[in-house]
Amino acid sequence: DTAVSQTPKYLVTQMGNDKSIKCEQNLGHDTMYWYKQDSKKFLKIMFSYNNKELIINETVPNRFSPKSPDKAHLNLHINSLELGDSAVYFCASSRRSYNEQFFGPGTRLTVL
Amino acid sequence: DAKTTQPPSMDCAEGRAANLPCNHSTISGNEYVYWYRQIHSQGPQYIIHGLKNNETNEMASLIITEDRKSSTLILPHATLRDTAVYYCIVEDVAGKLIFGQGTTLQVKP
């Protein structure tokens, strides 16, 4: 059973489009995260939710909006996609206030 | 910014121990040291963490110096599947993990 899953695995789209990436964890964790890994391989945290409440919101354009319908899901919606949004996006989860994080397989987003 | 410094790359012979160093001279007394690795194209994988004492699990051992300013991750018998980027991380004041550039470990046959 996959602990942290993401869909889709690959996403190719045109500039200006709106897209969503979904994340689900079946570990019973309270906290979920979104990270972005750019072409230089730097991995940066974007958002963190704990029990559906936003607790970390890094300096990310407001075109990015996370949504947590329940504590097992954290989706990432991106409006008006730009070339610079091309990256691999990783979802992760952990028990509350505990930094042993479990990462998903990533979603490679390519904006043309 | 990451609070840790690691060599950009290291090689290790298959079957030998891989010792990956990390400097974290500004670490505070209650901050943990975490190690993750990222195998090509996969999501990062948690390896181990520690505060003061040395730690060991099924994957690796973590040796933390007495002054806590540096640590070493030890993979006792490296295999080709251990080839990856290894990240040494000290959580920031908000409890976030700040990933640096890491050490690219190449295990060679």
C-alpha cells in the first residue's frame, strides 16, 4: 500500500492554465506538506497543514492555493501557470510536530 | 538558509562503510539533526535523527559530537542502491526542515 500518493505523476500544460495536484496519505498523520524542487534540485517547503489548518505558508505567489478537505488529503491548485512554475512538486506527511516526514513520489509539472 | 554544511560529493566502494560528514556549528541546544536521502527522481526518504546521543537504526548510524557542532552519518555496508543525495538538516525555529544542497554519494562496484 502506498503511504503517500500523488496524482498525476506528470503534468504538461500551457502557460496561463489552471491545474491541480492531489495528495493523499494513509498513514493517519496529522500534518501534510507541499515542497517544490526546481531544476537546480533545491527542495523548498511551500505549505504545511495540521488537521486541515494552515500552519506554514512560505513566500509563495498567491496563484498557489493549498486545500485540505480532510487531514488525509492536501491538494495544490495553481492558477495562471507560468514557465517558472515548472518543477517537481512533492507532498509529504508526518505526525504532528514531528519531522520524520514521509514523501510522495512527486509530480513533475512542465509549463510550456 | 540551511544551517548545515556538507561536502558536495563523495565516493564509496560497494560493501565498505560510507561516512558522510556534516557541520552544524550554530545548532541550538534543543534542535535535532535529521538525515534524509533522495534517490534519483524519487521523493526524499527519512533515514535517522538525533539530538545528543548517537543513534542507530536498520538503515544507518548517526554519530553526533559532544559539542553537537558536527555529525556523521554512517552506512555500514554501502550498496549500489545507496547511491543518492544525502541531506543533513537542522530544523529551523518554526520546526521546518530546510534542505541544503546535500552530499551526492556515489557507491562504486
